[in-house]
Amino acid sequence: MPETTVNVRYMVDDVEAAIAWYTGHLGFSLLSNHAPAFADVRRGALRLLLSGPMSSAGRPMPDGERPGPGGWNRIHLVVEDLPSELARLRAAGVLFRNELVTGPGGVQILLVDPSGNVVELFQPASG
């Protein structure tokens, strides 16, 4: 991978469901599929590693804790027309964690993937 690629790992419950969600809803392309353990998808400079319970990343820690999906850390995807994206994704049945939030930098909303991982869509303020 070139140095301009950013790699982020998400733990997922079902690798195939995650592939379908990211490629079907957010425009990622599939790089490799080693389901049920692992797959990676790409959108621009972002390579998202989708690691299932059977992956090496899913192995228990020395204290017995198992890595799992969910939490508040998230990938942040910039979009040009958030209302249009919101309508398209709602029509497709995508789950949202909140409603639109407007701040000084722009407008954002949080989506939830099939495993409970959060994705933020963000439209920068104009001007």
C-alpha cells in the first residue's frame, strides 16, 4: 500500500455483511475477501480492514478479553451533499445513531454498520 493510504481496522461480527454494507451503501470497493476471517475495502486513500471473530485481530488478549466491534471511535467521510446522502441511505434502511448536528465547521450525522461500528458523514461548512 502506498504511504498515502490510511489503514483503519474495524472488528465486525460478520465479514460478508460488512463487505455488503460498506460497498453497497458508502461506495467502498473490495480489495480482498478472506471471509469469514477478514476482508479489506477501499474508498479513496482509506483502506478499511474488516476483521471478524476468526481473524488474528480477533484473538483474545493475555487477560482473556476479546476484541469486538462498536464504540465511539469512527471513520470520518467527507461528502458534498449530506441531505442527499441522508435521503439515499435512509431509503436503503441504514441505521442512524443520531440526527443531523450542525456546528461551526459543518454538518454531520452518525451511521451504524451491521456490527455496531460508527461511521460519520460530514459536510464542511461553505465559505
